[in-house]
Amino acid sequence: MRTSLLLLVSILLSFFILFSKSSATSSSTHEDFLKCISLHSDTSIPIYTPKSANYSSILHSTISFIRFNTSITPKPFLILTPLKESHVQTVVICSRKHGIQIKVRSGGHDFEGLSYTSDIPFIIVDLFNLREINVDVKGKEAWVQSGATLGELYYKIAEKSKTLAFPAGICPTVGFGGYISGGGYGAMFRKYGTAGDNVIDARIVDVHGRILNRKSMGEGLFWAIRGGGGGSFGIVLSWKIRLVSVPPTVTVFRVDKTLAEGALSLVHKWQDIAHRLPKELLIFLSLRVMNATTKGEKTIRASFRSLFLGDAKKLKIVMKATFPELSDSNAFIEMSWIQSVLFLEGLPYNSSIDILGKLPQTKLNFKGKLDYVRQPISQTGLKLISKRLLNDEQNVLVLMPYGGRMNEISESETPFPHRNGTLFHIFYMASPNEKQVPTSEEYIDQLRRMYKFMTPYVSKSPRGAYVNYRDLDLGKISRNGTASYSQAKVWGTKYFKGNFDRLVKVKTKVDPDNFFRTEQSIPSTAF
């Protein structure tokens, strides 16, 4: 008994000594890092520690998903908010020198919180101060810093032109840097391709702290950053984008149908038509459960929403010829392109457009997944899906059609590969009900059940996924940030298909020691 007690005391003492040394080493590393920052920067970089008065407000300001904003969520030991490009260079140089993991945040909308959480000690480099936008109307171009939001970009374009736009996402509070790093689809991608397809230059801080442009970084790295996902290759400071033409008047509509009103028949027809419509026309839809009667009976509502780059008269002609069931001209609303941004986001479209530059960060409470569909789902299949929705009613499905310009761009043109042959994608979203706390796993389990149920109806070998909708259910790298090629390829091919190997080659060349990494970043085979 005495021997066992002495052994236990010895083990505890050894652990205490080891922990003390580790804590001392960690503290020393942090001090050395801060000294390095001071030495390498000509001006002061705003730095916040957990003891700083503004630490919590800065940390929480762009955490969009509140399930990653709990008392047990790992927090950074420092938050740095660079004011200029050289500040980012300094942070990279000093972080690499002292072996400190950095997380880069430009908007906080990533679905797994990978830009502001980690299971190992880390710092956040938040780019929200780097949000300058310069629009060149004559050249139909713009430079956009990564910390700007999509809404700010849209507003800046609309300030200068009523007939220029950029084919990016519907949600205006999304950070531009993270969005475009994953390719980025939006309401005009059938006409103009993804946002990443319309990048013509960029400025990136590489692992050595150098600022490179397209010419100096080389075409390999320039290819990788336009859809290879954020957090793998460096910190992109700004993007030069090609603006696109839009008519002075566009037309939108929303039509809702329930099961009793033939919703499933319309969805079945939509599958065959939506991807073959003129490039100027996007019709997407959502499926969700709603009350059918005051007695609490449930039904499915299909909401069809549309953006047409043209006037209502032209849209009426197209709809009567292709989809007369949705051709009720009373639902057609003419407006400017910038007003359509408000409409598709669910905001009053007659609001002043400057609201797009002032919207508070969206606070969301859901988990999402995405699938690609290459073969139409049968009517029987749609009936089974509606039954599943009625059973797990917290799920919402959003179906977005492809075709048009997306059929014309090669899968290898950028890392975003989901193009020709894709009929539409399905975005699954599940939110907790009023009785569930934000950390409840029940609604996430519902989403996983729906995702598993959908297996027969979606793409195979691989089952595709979208890198901007990160999904750690597909796998992640180990705690110290390393992953074997074979481990990473499991989820890498879902996001990038045949482009994954090329991304690995670029990563191995530009960041062989795997300094830039997240729980689901491109691995380096040299590491």
C-alpha cells in the first residue's frame, strides 16, 4: 500500500514538473513572439490578450455561428488586427519563427469555425481592418481587400455604376477573402461563373513573409488560391476582380407552393428545366416544413425564387415557353441589380442601398452540408424525401441549379471542379428549435440522418462537397496539424475531385513545412 502511494506521488510530481516546464516554455514563447512583433513592425499592431478590455468584443464580433461561441470553445491567446499589409508580413514572420499556429479570419462565416477555433494553442489574425475597395468603372475592375464584406463590395460598385456588378454570393455579411478562396457561387454564376473565375490578380503574404502578386507568385499558386480553400497557402491581402455587365433593369420573383398545390411535381419538373434555362435566368428553391392547418398538421412548402437579368416582359416570354406554372406575371418585380441583392437576402428591396455596407454580422445557429446532383431524382424519391423532412422538420433543403456558363468552364480551370454534368446542388441546413440550447447535438444528428438518407440520390465516386461549406464529418487532420496524403485525400477529393493532387503539389512547393494549416487544409507531402 505504501509503495503504491509513493508511486502515485512520484507520478503526480513528475506530471507537475512537466506541466510547469511546459507552461513556462509556452509563456516564454509568447513573450519572444511579442518581442519579435515589436522589432519587425515600424508601427504598432493592435494586439488583444484575454485580459484586454476589448478582447471579447473583438473575438465575438465576427463569430457568425453561435455554437462556436460557448464557454468551453477554445479561445486564442492573442488576437491581432493588422492595420496595413506590412503588419500581416510581421505576424507571419514572427509566428513561423516561434512555432505559433495562426488562424486567419476575414468574416467568420466558415461552417466549422476553423478561422477562430482550434484544439491546440493559437492566435487569430483578423483582417477586418483591411477592407478597402477601389472600383475602376472604366476598366471594369476592382481591387478588394480580404476583410471587406460582399455587401460592402456591392454597395461600392453600385455607388459608381448601375450597370456593373460582381457575381458573388447572396449573403452580404460574408467576408470577401474567405468566400473567394473557396471559389464562391452566387445568383449570377450561371451567366458569369464563380467568383474565383473572375479574379485577375491578387496580393498574398507567403510563408516567408513576402508580398507576391500574380506575376511573382506564379500561375500555380494563383490557380490554387482561387478555389483551393482558405488557410493553406498564405494570407491573401487583396484581390483584383473583373466586374461584369448587368442591365439597368432586372426582374425577380418568389412563388410558394405546398404539397397540396403540387409542390413535388413542380420540383420534379424544375430538375429537368432549371439547368437548361437561359444563362441570364436563375431559379432556385427551398424545401421546408410548415403548418398546414391551425390544428398543427404539417406540410412541405417549396419556395421558388428567381433572378433574371432582363425586364419582366422578356422573363414572361421565357417562362411561358419553359415553365408556365411559374409564369404568373403578378409575381414579377422589376428593379435594379443592387435592389435584387436586398430582395434575395430577404431585406426590403426599397431600402437605401447603403444598408449593405452597414449590416451587422449575421448570428446563425445551424450546421450545414452540401451535395451535388448529377441525375434527376424520381417522383418516388421526392416523395420519400418529403416524408423524411416531415419526420426531421428542422432540416431545410436549398436547391441551386447549375448549367449555363458552369458547363463551359473546365473542371481544372480553377480548383472548384463541380461544373459540367452537375444539374444542381442541395444545401442542407438544420437549426435547433426553441427548446434546444445552442450546444444541443439533436438538430445536428437530424442533419446527419438526412445526409445519410440522401446517399442514393446524389453524386458518387466521390460524393462531392463544397470547400466553403467545411464539414469535419468528412475527416480532419491530426491534433498537431499533420495528415498523411491518404487521410487528406478522403475529404480532399470530395471538395476538389481530380484537382486535389495538383493542390498538394502547389502546397508542397510553396509551404513544404505546412506552416499554414487548419483542421482541413491541403497537406504538404514534404512535411
